[in-house]
Amino acid sequence: MRDVAVIGVGCTPFGEKWETSFRHLFIEAGALALDDAQVAGEQIDAMYVGNMSAGRFVEQEHIGALIADYAGLASHHIPSTRVEAACSSGGLAFRQAVIAVASGMEDIVVAAGVEKMTDVATGASVDTLAGAADREWEGFVGATFPGLYAMLATDYMHRYPLTREQLAQVAVKNHYNGARNPIAQFQQEITIDTVLKSSLVADPLRLFDCSPITDGAAAVILAPLERAREFTDTPVRVLASAQASDTITLHDRRDISTLDATVAAGRKAFSIAGLTPKDINLVEVHDCFTIAEICAIEDLGFCKKGEAGKLTEDGVTSLHGSIPVNTSGGLKACGHPVGATGIKQVYEVVQQLRGEAGKRQVSGAKIGMTHNVGGTGATVAVHILGV
Amino acid sequence: MRDVAVIGVGCTPFGEKWETSFRHLFIEAGALALDDAQVAGEQIDAMYVGNMSAGRFVEQEHIGALIADYAGLASHHIPSTRVEAACSSGGLAFRQAVIAVASGMEDIVVAAGVEKMTDVATGASVDTLAGAADREWEGFVGATFPGLYAMLATDYMHRYPLTREQLAQVAVKNHYNGARNPIAQFQQEITIDTVLKSSLVADPLRLFDCSPITDGAAAVILAPLERAREFTDTPVRVLASAQASDTITLHDRRDISTLDATVAAGRKAFSIAGLTPKDINLVEVHDCFTIAEICAIEDLGFCKKGEAGKLTEDGVTSLHGSIPVNTSGGLKACGHPVGATGIKQVYEVVQQLRGEAGKRQVSGAKIGMTHNVGGTGATVAVHILGV
């Protein structure tokens, strides 16, 4: 298989984009990525688009073709494929694009993610998101995603040392980073008090433990490494792509506080890249809820089980700590347009590795990781990127 | 890239499966395919699942993980990815599986398709299917799929010689074949009169010009050609995989009676395989409506534009003609569980090439083709298989 590089990235500002349609969100991100890579649309060989539920959010399926058409590429008849894996749709779209280039089948491939979540009422969007869990054994009996992650948090806090304040610190850190990221939905720093005094959503999770409902799109452009310098002076290599699955229901897991799919995908990615957690300079993890970041840090091997709360409290995962986590602001502060999140994670890591992350730059970053989760961990995609 | 072979196939009977759930449909097909390939679940390295709209049909997304879980593979944490391209979702799932094996990334890969369409009322399913067209410029202004294909038929019949009887003959032929296919939804032969006297749906298309609403699933198992004989004495090679896109709306096309994406994908497939239409012994085309089969035969190059009606009338496309089209009964008689159709086409061709097609066997068939269309032609997947 060929080595693959990211040659361009683009991302819309994330937020409640009342004025922008699903299809135009994508075009905005795609145009930014093409511009960044100095690639013309006609040079694109194929596209992969991650999207969770345009069917229910905007009553539109057939997303790959729609996007290729609105990108002005219909007359080129390029293959354009939608990939869906709930909140990890973006991560899987990136992975399919990597495979397409690595295989030798395609050269210049766009991997994108998009979700327009605010065109339906909040109740409808919560129910749509419940489609990422098991509809028959979770959704129909009333489990929402805050409820499922609250059960995970309750189990975790019963078994491991994690204080309510440490959990809140995840959100405080991510808002700090988001306040330094122009595309973040939330640009305000918060305090532990902000989190602890926010309304209870599903005990122990409060409003500021939860990622918001968001519209947004992100796109990256891949090329064979051997061709990357035709387009950019700063190609970023894809060092590993790994994907793992697990039971769709939380209650069927061996251990509900450990995401075995994260463990499996993480180990596989490190093995492919020949690296260990110590080699990673920054990691974007899937903090759909604060507890999810705690689990991710542990399950990826950055510390032992039960230690991530203390690690967070001690600032180890902060922008200037030894392993910065979610320098973008994560899902918590950037927002979480579900299909776009996995691509936005790659967008952040590429900016960091190029030294273009501005006020949130991790100095000397050479290797970064992304970790994108579908549902409560039934799908996980992990990628390692390096310069 | 490595050569790829199909080592096993399975398909549920297609029909209105009130007694079977979405997830159990898939498992039925998957188990048949595993059994056919003599492969154990633990040997599977990855899965790709084509599905158009489980989000709206059964309120379930995250289909890849759900399916891997219900297949009993959660503890193996295999990558499992849903692919969506409306009615060509199955064809694209097959293609992604081919790419995964060809790349060297995975060895034993399941490509499957599934749709459960009868859990919602007919009106809701018609609206869900309209999500395969452009929701903003077609669906919202009232265009349904019968309406869109009726416009295509009207344009075609205005420009080319095609009689109402020739169009009906497509349905008569496909019901004849379906009556010889155990998995077909409709097992009855019909006459031209049946079609002409059936109720008008969208002029000139009548009820018997339309494929029905169907539940069903199909699965095939792929392996590198070099390993295929570990599993089967009758591997079927994938000689070409091609995919093309076009404008999502019918009205934006250069020519609404010619599916340019079919032309592009067909040409590419023939070019990859080093073959011409004369080399094809049978072809499964996407006859969601009778007019779609007429266009497909022409756009794939089996005859010139305007000749397919006469060809059909003359029996050239019948089971014992020189280019048998839709020996399975096609979408018309097998039924059209949208996500499953592209895989069922492969299932049919593999049966034919192995000489296992029973009463519908094309004698001496060595090379077959599948043609799977999303929407009115915004996505097309073409595959060539051979022994």
C-alpha cells in the first residue's frame, strides 16, 4: 500500500448556522480545503463524505452525489460515497479516503464530514441522535445519549477515583482551548463553578458536561505521499488508520467504563505506526461528554485506568501540559456536528503539525492522534498523523 | 492492487417480511453467505453494509456496528462500515469491500445490503425514497420517483422509437425470470395486458412498470484471489469495479434520457476489464422502472440509443436471448429493498457464473455484469465478474 498525506484542510465555523443549508455548509468547507491545497476541483478523483443522519435532520439521503453535484463536479462523474457510523461518520470517511489512496485506486481524494442539526426541533434532534444507539433496546425504552453517558459516568465514579470537580475541569480546559479557536461554537472560557452550577441533564452530567447541537462541515484533501509536494510544502503523513467495533448497546459490554473499541483501535494504530502513547504530542479525543474524554485518555493508553481525573486536574492534558488533549476545544467547545467531528479532528491536528494553530499552538508538535467515537463506543476510528 | 474474488453469497427471500426485523434480515443473509463460503464468523476481517434509509424506515442509524454486533462479531472488534448512496448503496458497499481487499488492508470481507421498508406506511416510504432525489428542488415541489422516471420515459418516447407494448415487455420478461427465482417477491408470470391494464401511476408508467416496496437483505464474501481456493472450488473474480456520479436532479442533466453516470461507469468498467459489451454473457441492470432497463441496456453499450425497445420485443434480452438482462427478475420481480439490491445483483451473477441458477441458468455463462443506480442516475456502480 502507498503512503498517504494530507495536502489541504478546511472547516466552517461551527455553530447554529440558521442562514446556511446542509449542502452549502459542505461547499464552504470543501472550498477552503481546495484553496488550502491549491487543488482545482477538476483534479479531484473521488470523494468520501461522513454524515450521520441527513435523512432525519433534513430529509435528504444520497449525500455523496448531492455533495459532488454542488461542488460542481457532476460533469466529471467522480465517485462520491457517503459513509455513516453515527458520530464517527467523519472518522470513517477519512479512513475510506485513506484506503482509496493507499490502494492505488485514486490519487487526489476529498474526505469530508457535514451535519446540519438545527433544522429540526431539539426534541427531534435528540431522538435522531438516539438512532446512534440501539433503537430497540435503548431508544425505545427511553435512553438518550446524555442518559447513556450518565450511566457510564456513574459506573466509572463508583469504581475509580474521579471527583465532580475533576470532571468539570475537562470542560473548563476545553472551553479555554475553544476560546483560542476561531471555528469553535463556544468562544468563552468557563470556570469549574460554571459547570457545577449549570442545570442537571442526567445525573451526574450537567449542561456544561455535554457537547452541544451544532451545524458545521470540515474537509481534508489526501494524496499519495509521493505526489504531496506538488501541492504543498507542508504535507502531513497518515501514519496509521485503525477502526474497531463493539456491541451497540452499553449494557451488553464486558465493562461499561472501558470502551473496548477504543482500546482495540488505539492498540492497532500504535502497532501500525510503530509508536507508543509517549510519542504523541497532542490528541483530539471524542469528548461528547466530559466523562468520554476521561475514558478516552485511559483507553488509548495515555495513563492507567482511574488516573485521567487526576491527570486533568494537574494540567497534564492542558495546552501546555505534557500530553495536550483536545487543543481544538473538542466536541465540548467546538460543538459537535456529528458527521463533521471526525474530520474536524484531523483539521486540528494538521494545523498543529504545520505550526499554524495560533494561540493554541503546541510547540514542536510532530505527531498527533485523532479518536472519533460512534454512539457509546460501538464504532471507534483512530488515526495517527505526523510530519 | 490485488485481484479479488467472491467466495460466498447469500440472500433472504425478498418480500413483505412483517415477521422479520431489519437486523434479523441481515443476519439471515449473512449466515447464508458464511455457510456458502464455509467461512466462520471469526475469520471475517471487515464488513461493509449498504443501506439507504434505516434512519427513516426504522429510526436506526449506526448500521455497521449494529450489524457486526448482531452477527456475533462485537468481541472481535472488526471494522464495520455503512455506505449510503440511495438505491445504489449495495453496489457501493460491494465496491468499498473490493477496494479494502484489493488494497491489501483486509483479507476476508463481507459486503452486504439490507433494507426494511414495510415498517412505515406507504406514503412515508414514498417520501423517504424521495430523499434519493434532491429534497429541495424535486421532493419539496412534489416530485416522487415514479414521477421523475415518468418524465424520463416521456422524454425518451418523444425522441426515440419505443412503444408502450415494448416497455411492458420489460416487465413481462422480468416476471418470467422472477417466476424462476426462489428469492423473488413476485413469482407470477404476467402478460403485456397485465401491464397495460394495471393502474396508471405516473403517465406513461403503470403499476406493473414499477418495482415494489420490499424487505430483504443480501450478503457476499470477498477474499484475495490468491486465497480464494482455501474456501471454495468456484471462486468468481471481480474483473472491474467502477463508480460514477451525476447531478442529483433530473432537470439539471445534459440529456435526461441518457444516464451519463451509467455511460461513464460502464466505459470505465469495460476499460479496466479489457472487455466490450460483446464479451458479457448476462447483465443485471437497475430496472426500478421499466424505462430504466431500456436506458441501461443502451447506456451500457449493449445497443445504440433508441434500439432497446425493439431488442426487448425481439427477445434478445430474454433468458435465452443473446444478452440476457435481469435473469434474477430484476428489481421489478425480485422486489427492490433499496440497500440490498446492488448486492442481490452480485448474488445473481455469481449463481449464474457458478452454473447454479437452476431454471434461469444462462448456459455457459462466464462473464456477468451488474449495474446499480442511485436516484435517477446521480450515482451508478458497475461491476464485471468472471470465472
